[in-house]
Amino acid sequence: MVVTEAQKRAKKKYQQKHRKEANVYSYRSTAKNFIKNYATFDDLQELKELISANEKEKSE
């Protein structure tokens, strides 16, 4: 897929204006990639514990 210069500039401009949102999107993408392609069983168990603790904390 060819990306035009205008698309590159628009993406860069968006990322500069919405730095936090762009970072969150990147972190989410990285986490999904790790879970789907590289995580071991032990990694998944640890992540489940972290998610559970985070859910408890956020619900209080």
C-alpha cells in the first residue's frame, strides 16, 4: 500500500496534536501483538493477575 506525502504529513500532524491518544494506541497495539504472538503461558498468567488487580482498583 502506497502512502502519499500528504498522508504522512497528516499522520505526523495528528500525532503531534494528540500525543497522548497516539501513545495509547501504540501501547495497545504493542500489547496485543505481544499477547497474540510472543507471550508464554506464564506471561499470560501474570498479565491476568495484573488485569484483575487493575480492574479492582478502577472499580473502587
